[in-house]
Amino acid sequence: MTSSSRTLLSSLAAGSLFGAGLTISQMVNPNKVASFLDVAGDWDPSLALVMGSALGVTAVLYRFALRRSAPLFEAEFHLPKTSTIDGKLLFGSALFGIGWGLGGLCPGPALAGLSYGLRDSLIFVGSMAAGMLFWDRAGTVAASSVGASERAGAISTSSAARG
């Protein structure tokens, strides 16, 4: 079996396990999530147990995994290069939380819910994809306008230097 086949199979196994966990814990059910977020009303704390369990398992197993020089099917670990907390991270986190609260889903459970053909998941994932495309296009437009203004500034600076 080739390295890419092993990588794909391990990704499929991990994704299937993750999806099964989301489904069993009912995180694909927007009503269950809404009940968890309704701390002032009919609060359902069961998702806190799910998240706490996930954090506990991750905290323990992450330490074992990082003792290895590399993952099983990759040449290196792909870890964040920075730990800076900036405005972009805070804004994205707030946007994620607002979306979770309004939609009752986050990306993982929404994708898992697609396998059941859940209407809420279809709407959420479609909206999420549209937002990602918008953000990608907006970033491309912003980068090109910054590049154009920098080029214009360089041209006017070089013209002034000659004049």
C-alpha cells in the first residue's frame, strides 16, 4: 500500500470516528445545541460533558503523539506556527460563536448531518460555503488593491526622484 493510500485510509477512519461521535452525542441536532446554549432557560448541559470529554482525551493523547518525531503517514507534524492572539482571530472566533448560536450547528456536525440529508445541515453548509467564497474573493480583491496602491506609490516615488 502506498503512502498516499495509507494517509487517505487513516483520514477516512479518523473522519468516520469523528462523525460517529458527533452523531451519537447528537451534536448534529440543532435543537440539542440550542438547548445547550440556552443557559437562562431550559438548559441541557450534556454537550458540556461531550466537549469536556473530548478535551480530556485530546490533552492526554496529544502528549503521546507529539513524542514521536513525525506522524505515522506524514513527514512532519502540521502545527500552528504562531500563538498570537490578534483581532483577526478574535473576530473569527466571535463570528464562529454567533453562527453556532444562530444556526445551532458548527462545521463538523453540519458536515456529518449531510450524510442524513438533514435540511438544516444543507442550509448551514451551503451558507458556510458561500461565506468562505465571499471571504476568499474579498481577500483577493483587498490584496490586489493593496498591491496596486503600493505599485502606484512606487511609481510616484520614482517619478518624484527623477523630477
